[in-house]
Amino acid sequence: MYSTNLMERKEDLKSSSGEVDNSSKDEFQELLQTLEQRLNWDGQRLIKYNGFWLLEVLFRPMLSAQNNFKAKDTDVILSTMPKSGTTWLKALTFSIANRRLFTIDQSPLLTSSPHTLVPSLEFNVYWEQENPDLSNIPSPRIFATHMPFNILPDSIRESDCKIIYICRNPLDQFVSHRHFLLENKIGKEADPLDVDEAFDMFCQGIHPCGPFWDHMLGYWKAHLENPGKVLFLKYEDLKEDITSQVKKIAEFMVFPFSPEEEEQGLIDHITRLCSFESLSNLAVNNTGNINGLVKNSSFFRKGQVGDWTNYLTPAMAERIKKLMDSKFGNSGLMFKI
Ligand SMILES: Nc1ncnc2c1ncn2[C@@H]1O[C@H](COP(=O)(O)OS(=O)(=O)O)[C@@H](OP(=O)(O)O)[C@H]1O
């Protein structure tokens, strides 16, 4: 039922020009030629589309999702910028949604990566024709995406499906992302940019799914306009009080914990199972890789708030603070530094 082959499209994930349909491939190549492109810090190509820098490897799948994904009213879409708490949110929402199907000691999370259990929206839709199981995923279907709000498939915005967004202090997100890219050596360049140059690009908004401020503000404004549709979470808040955040997520998913479940300690069991310490110690998460590209262990580095202080200077933090002041303005969105 929770097919592991949803994420196993290995060869084609290495290129955004997989063999699917030649006419759409030509259109895609034509579009690509009209768009601004840059190399990311590590040498991966970024494409600028609708104001956002998208990784080339994700760009065609994102367009395919935009065109083909048909959201159901019962779907839950997890949306994030990379390195903002995606893996954690996948584990939590999967556990919340399926808590009546499995006991904690039978949880599929013990033997499957959260990234297998909650697949990427863009890659699934891209491969829908090869993946007839997509419609068989039990309700609520949970998908994850890194897409900015303004390029989500229309059916996500127009249906009654729910969106859960999580973001993170940009300094920690930058540090986490940089480690991930270096660890997996995904880019084509032998020598990735040094931290100062990479940070400078980050502050110009040139990074995967950047600018970070526009990615966050898109979901923040959507949340303010329709809080029943878009839940807006911060990684730091989950770290501070995971129990209340898990309750909030369950209520938002219209699957609140009953008093009996609370009495049985189910929330605690779920938060413990999904904690960094628990997940990172499981064999499925500390060995092997996804698609031959990304080490499973690289999704679990430190899981701490404020790790940026070990890598970035106070002057760098000040630059981000000024950037947030000017970009977030009086929107109500802010991160403590
Ligand atoms: N369960 C749990 N609890 C708390 N923190 C966790 C958890 N799982 C992963 N992490 C930390 O999240 C960072 C990875 O971010 P993402 O999961 O968004 O990465 S990805 O976008 O899916 O590639 C990365 O952060 P850093 O440690 O700061 O690099 C992970 O360690």
C-alpha cells in the first residue's frame, strides 16, 4: 500500500529531461531557453521561474505537477523550503493520519524512511503514468512539495485540501542546506563555493526555492487570508513545545486526538517516535540512500536550533536580520536571532 517505489525513479531523477513525452519535452526545452539560469553554491543549476530560483532537477517535475496534479479535498500537502523540517513534518503527519491503522511498535516509520512514506508531490505526478498506485493511497493522501505558493497546482488552492507549511530561521536553514549539499556532493562542480560566497548568494535570494523571504511570505499571507486552509509552522516552535504543536497539527488535519487517546499517552508516543534521536538511530535512516543520490543519514544531521552560531559570524546574522526587517516589514512574520 505504501509503495516504496514511489521514490525509486533513480536514473531520471539525475536529469530533468526524462523520457516521458517528446512534445512536452520540446516545449519544456523551449521554455528553459527563455529563463534566467545560475549555478547554485555547489554547481547545481538553478532556473528562475515566476520569481523563484528552482533546482533544475526539480523544475520539470514541478511544472508537471502544476499541470497534472488533481488534489482531492481530503489531501494534505506539506510544503517547505528544503532543510526547514520536511522530514520531521512527514513523520509526524504520517503518524497522526495513520495512528488507528498501526500501533507505535508496528509503525512503518520503523522500517521505511519518512521520505518513502510521504512522497514528493512533484516526482509522483511526473511519473503518474507509471504509477497507477497514486490514487490508491489511503485517505488522507499526504504529499510534500518545495513549490512556492504561487506556483502550486491550481487544484491545491481551489480544492478543500489542506496545506501545512513549515519554515525555519534562515541562518539555520542555510547552514543545514550547505551541509546537505556538501555531504551528498550533488553538484557537478568539484569545488563548491566557500561559505562567504554561498552566504552572499543566499542573501541575494539565489538558492534552491529562494528567495527565502518570498517563499515564506507566500505561505504566510495565504495563512493569514485563510487559516483553515494553510497552517503555518516554525521549526523552532516544534522544538520548543512539540506536544502542543502536534495537537495543533492533528486538529488542523481534522483528526484531533480524543481524550482517550490523550490519556493513553498517544501524543507522547508519536512525538517520541518522530523525534530526531529516535528516527536518526533507525537503520533505515542511517544507512543507504535515496535514488543513489542522497544519503538517508544526511536528512538527520544535528536537529538543533541555533547551530548557525558554529559556522556564521555575528555580522552575517546582522545581515540576515536587516534583510528580514526589510522584506518581512510589518507582515507579522519574524524569527528570533
Ligand atoms: N525528527 C526530527 N526532529 C528535528 N529535526 C529533524 C528531524 N529530522 C530531521 N531533522 C533536521 O531537519 C533538517 C533537514 O531538513 P529537511 O527535513 O527539511 O530536509 S529536506 O528538505 O527533506 O531535504 C536537518 O537539520 P540540521 O541538523 O540543522 O542540518 C535535520 O537534522
